[in-house]
Amino acid sequence: MQAERSSALDSPYRIVFEWSVVEPGMRVQGRGVARVEPPYRARLDLFSRGGERITAAALVDGDLRIPEGLPDLLPQSTMFWGSLGVFRPDRGMGLAGGRWQRDGLAELRYRPGEDSELLVVLARNRIQEMVRRSNGRALEDLRIQLVEGERFPRQATYRDHVRTRELRMTLESVEHVESYPSDIWEPRR
């Protein structure tokens, strides 16, 4: 599919961003670093304002790795990739339908399970929004703010409606880097 090919990682990058998590009884914010490289490897570290690591995760293809004892604040693989502007549906997620609109938008529907659906809205083959529903009710969603000519989203907002949690990441900087050492994809506490 064109959206997958055009959003695939083309080289290693280091992405720095501001982040915040809001859920009942908790508000936390800080800075984060995403390290990504082809074909589909990503490492995300979230730090508090004081520099303390809050959580870490690595996503290798579709395998999300979070060290034991660290909070699970991040979306699962399809939306995790989506927050980086990469369209990468989980394996086994069948395309259930779609439609093209005159304004350049496309809506694709996937079936990740029997009772659920993932709606993906693309603008010119780039992710704009993802919504996972079950029985007509939104379970989680991801909204992306894109800027023409920029590789990565300016802002990604993920909402987990079941946990009543919102994670927002706002881009600060992007740089091309050399390949990362292989141990980076195995985060440790």
C-alpha cells in the first residue's frame, strides 16, 4: 500500500519532543527522545522535567518491549508507529474496507479482532487520525498534526478512553544520525 511505503523510515533519526500525560489524579510532563531506524525499529524514553526517566519502550517491528516495573504509558504498536507518522498496521490485521473522498482524504477500516475495528484517516497518504472502536464505542484514538514538507508529525495526541489517559507529544527537533547499537532495542529498567 502506498501509505505504508511513503511513510516507511528511510534512515536513522533522533527526535526530541515535549510530552505530557494527563489521567485522573495524575499530570506529568517532561522531555522525550525517540530513536528510530529502518526497517521498523523505535526506542522511546520519557524523562521528567528534572531529568528522571519515567518510562522507556522499544518497538521492533510489532514487538513492544517495556521494562518490567516501568509504567505502560504508550499506545500499542499500530498507534505507536502512527504517533511517529509511520503507517504500519499490525500483522494479521485484515483490511475490512475503505473509501476515498474528493478532498484528498482516505478512510481505511481494519479488523484487529472480531469485536473491534481500527479506522485510519489518511491525508495524501499520511496518517491524520486513527480510532480503535469496539461495539461502536471508541476505545482509543490518535490525532496527528502534520506540516507540509516535514517528515515527522509536529504533534501527536493519543487518548486511551478506557484508562481515561491522554499522552501528547510535541516535536522540538529532528536530526539524522548514524545507526544505533543493537542493544538499544532491549530497554532495561
